Amino acid sequence: MLFVADSAKDRILNILKEQELNEDYFIRVSVTSGGCSGLSYKLDFDNESQENDQVFEDNGMKVVCDLKSFLYLCNTTLEFSGGLNGKGFYFNNPNASRECGCGESFAV
């Protein structure tokens, strides 16, 4: 399962409205090689499903990821932090053994 915190949901809904994206769009998260810790998170809006997509619904939000990424993201919560010291979107990933200082990459 992938989870969406209230803070992330609020920001996602604002972005969808600002960009005039309809209800067909959902959140696509994935993991790619790279970053200072070896693996990086990727977050996009998408409206087309792919073969082997894993589809989750949490907090009224549809979250989709590919099967390979799900192995790294299982039980991860997408969160958002705003303000002067905010990070923007970030992933609270219980599978990460190490994260870089910026929080954009991780290792398992």
C-alpha cells in the first residue's frame, strides 16, 4: 500500500486545480537509479495506466506505481511540508536504510 498524508492531498488538489487537470489524472510515483544515495524518488501526474501498474487509493487520492518501484515503496507515505523551512513533497519510506540530506534519494 502507498499512503497520502492530508498535507500532500491538500497540495495535490491545489496543483490539479491550478493546472486545470481533470479527475482522470492521478499521482504516479516511481523509483529510479541515481542521486547521492543510489535511488531517487520521482513524482508526476499522469492519466494513462501502464501494464503492471500497482494502483492504490488512500485519503481519496489515486496513487499508481510500477511493480519494480513498489518493491522499494511498500508502506511509504507521501507528505508535504510548506513554509520557509519546508521541503515540498517528500516520502516517509520505512524501507529506506539511508537517505541523503536533501531527502531526494535513498538506499535500502
